[in-house]
Amino acid sequence: MVPPTETATRPARKRKTRGEGQWALGYREPLNANERSKKDDNPLNVRQRIETIYAHRGFDSIDPADLRGRFRWWGLYTQRAPGIPGARTGTIEPEELDDRYFMMRVRIDGGALTTEQLRTIGEVSQTYARDTADITDRQNVQLHWVRVEDVPTIWQKLEGVGLSTTEACGDCPRVVLGSPVAGIAADEIIDATPAIEQIREKFIGDRSLSNLPRKFKSAISGSPRWDTVPEINDIALVGVVHPEHGPGFDLWVGGGLSTNPKLAVRLGAWVPLDEVAEVWHAVVQIFRDYGYRRLRHRARLKFLVNDWGPEKFRQVLEDEYLGRELVDGPAPETPTEARDHIGVHPQKDGNFYVGVKSPAGRVSGSTLVEVAKAAERAGSRRVRTTVEQNLLVLDVPESEVDTLVADLAGLGLQADPSPWRRSVMACTGIEFCKLAIVETKERAIALVHDLEERLADIQGDIDNPVTINLNGCPNACARTQVADIGLKGQMVPDGNGNQVEGFQVHLGGGLGLDAGFGRKIRGHKVTSAELGDYVERLVRRYLEQRTEGERFAQ
Ligand code: SF4
């Protein structure tokens, strides 16, 4: 293992003409603005300034380097000032875009919540966040309209029930995705919960990992359904049975979307449950020490993995960080089952879990409080979030299932949604995100209603829901390139010579059996207003022309 303080003494290897900012190779200067800010002060230190200074003196007292940089390590971003059109995004000064309020991301590792925790998030939202709450496609919950004055009290309430916002954003290990049905699913290969808990307890908030080149995304699931989108995480541990050693995990690295999408690659190594945290820690350290820091757009782990290849990556992992060889292991089988856990399903203990669809992730604090109450009335104390922006209630006795399903439907959360409701996701978009070019959430919700009416006659013919992911800009937070219909927000011509909000279309992306990135179809740019027409045309043509069993992505 190579702690950051020792890397400077490591003999520098043969220099290329120009380094990429890899610490382990001695390239520590020059620093770009982000690297400078992290070097000037460990970003985790900003919590103390929030508690002792900013919460008392208010928004105007906040140091800009904290406001637009270090606050993220505590799950805080300024939200977009209202009324600035998307066409101006990227052309104006940051302070013009900053609202005086914050988005706060609550970290939910493994998507695992008790009903008490869910109720607390809901109550915090009602009191301090204008009743806003979005379930993200990384199993977190985001609140909006948070004032810096209220942040310490919110932390106190969240931490009082075992929740936190620590490293929910920033160049650090973000939330660890986990199977929402870990420990209860009859088809589970192995329950990853102990490893996720160990990582959270030992390494989240660890200062030796709080200055990574960029964000680090993790997915650890023992479900055969690959329900943590392992293909597009920096590290993924995927449940697999080793013929000699039994159930464990296959190790993948280097996945990620955004502007240079890459699918994670297998290292061919099998990791037992009790070594997952150690191996995860070693991979994070490789990223810290060898990751590219010079150019921010090349700073994700996928670029290093791409340059090294899986063999070298595994070699460095074993030789320099673990000090031992990993066990070779088989590849897991590609899943054929739906990953989203929607509907009513039996658990292995005889109870049931109920998976419901939120409208493009948008709920409210009040809804979360009511979900907690409904779950408790049904005898449950456990709720889960999913990477499709869904909610699951676990441990429901059979006798309570129908009542719970009806209660949740009354809250707008359906266990038997239409194919369109089930398969539409949206990122935050222009309502709150400073990088956005177009509106997404309300557009997605309106699109669902529109498609339910337009395509009511063919609803029964949709055996594999067509996934539609709306993104407000090229950053692909709602996974543009791996949807059947991926929509990337941009300004487009409306036919009258005006530039209006719309989307560049990517078609035929997918994960699992159809893993691959959607093709950007040059001529397919659609205005937001015409989206319903466009999707209807596309889906009807697919149904007319498909061969038997052919999925949209094929
Ligand atoms: Fe914001 Fe773009 Fe991410 Fe959407 S995709 S949340 S607009 S950065």
C-alpha cells in the first residue's frame, strides 16, 4: 500500500515527455484549479467552517473555493439560479448561475434504509427543503432549497438516525451501490451487505482517500440480475460462483459514461466476501496514486484502465497494493431477468417485497414520510432505493401486500406501472442543475402521461419495456448511452429558425445481454415539445418491424 504522503519519495519512473499528473510517477505540478483547491486544504475540513462560520454568517460569508469546490465533499452543491435559460449555460460566470440555496445529497449506501431513516429524510425535507425530494439513479435522495444556516441542524438529524452526506459528491468514493434485495432474494448468489457496511464504516470520510483525481463510483452486488449497473462503475464486484471456492465476486474496473463512455472490464479475478473491502481499498489507492490529474476530462479511472489494459491493472493491484496474487475466477452469467424489481415478489423467508415506480425519481418529503408510515402499517421496517429511481418495501407479510400496494398507489407509486412509466428516467435538469441545458423531470413526467394515452392500444405488445432516459446535458447522469432511447439535452432548431430546448437522440444502447452504447443518430434531434410524437413513431415502427423476440436494442 502506498499512502499519499509516501508517494513523493517513490523513485520516479521513466518520464514521458509530459505526464498526466500521476502522483506515483512524480507528476505533482503544475496543478489545475481543482487540484490546487484540494491541495490547499483537505476538502473534508470545510465541515468545520460550515458549522462554525458559514451557518452563522450566512451565504455571503462563504469562501468561493469552498462554495464551488469543497462543499461537495459534504453533499452540497449550489443549485441553479432560477430564470437563466439553458442556452446561456457555459457562457456565463459561475456566480451568476449560483442560487443562494443548495442541493443536498443524502448518501444511501446499498440503497438500504430503515423506515425511521426514510421518515427522517422526509421530515428534514418538509422542514428545511420546501418538501422537495428526488430519488437518484445512484440510490441517493436529493433535497433542494437548503439554506447554509440549516445545514448543521440537518446533519444532526440525519446522523441521529445513522445517515450522512459525507462524500456524497466530490473527488472521493461516492455512494456504494448495492442490490436492493440483498439478503432476501431467493435467487441471490451472495449477500454483499457486510462488505458494503465495512467499506462505509472504514473508508468513507478517510482523509487518505478524500483527494482522488475525480469521483469514484462503486457497485457491489451478489444478485444474478446485475441490479447495480456494474458495467458503468469505476469498480464493480459482481456475484459469481467459483467452481472450487463457492460464491464470491468477479472484479471489474474502469466503467463510466459521460462524454467518453466505457464499459468496465473484467480482471479475471475472484474475490471472496471477506476480502472485498481490502480489494476495493486497493483499487481506490491505485486510482489515487496513478490516476490522471492534469486534465479534468481525462481524470476518471476508465482512462487509466484503457491505457494499461486489464492485465497490467491486475498486476499492479497484486504486486504493489495487495502483496499477493488474486484467485482466477469465472465470468458471471449475463442476466436475462429484469433488473428493476418492480412489482410484488416473494422473499426467501416467505414474506414479500413490493417494488414501486416513482415518476422519474420525483417524490417529496411528505411522500417519503407517508411511505414510511404505510410500510410500518404493513409490518415492515425496511425500505430500499434502486438505480432506476424506484422504491422497494421489504418484509411484507402476504396478508398485507394488497393494502400496501393500494396505499403506495395512492401516493403515486405504482407496483404495476405502464411500460412507459416503468422505463422512463430523468436527471435533475435545468430546474436545479447549473450544467443543464434543458428541463428534464417535468418533461419526463409529462412524456409518461402522453405515451400512456398515445400508445394505449399497443401497451400489451410491449414485452420488454423500452427504456427512455432524459438528460439535461452531455454529462449523462441519467445514463444517456445505455438506454434504448437516450436523450441528451441541447438546443435544437424548431423548424422556424429558432433554437429551442430539445434533445440529441442516441438509439439502441443497453446493459446486460445488449450491453453497448446507443448510436448517436445525426439527423435525430427532437424538440422537447415534439418528444411524444417522436417516441410514438419510433415505438410503433419497432413493433411493426421487429422479428420474434427481438428487443429494441437489437
Ligand atoms: Fe445536470 Fe447534466 Fe447531470 Fe443532468 S446530466 S444532472 S443536467 S450535469
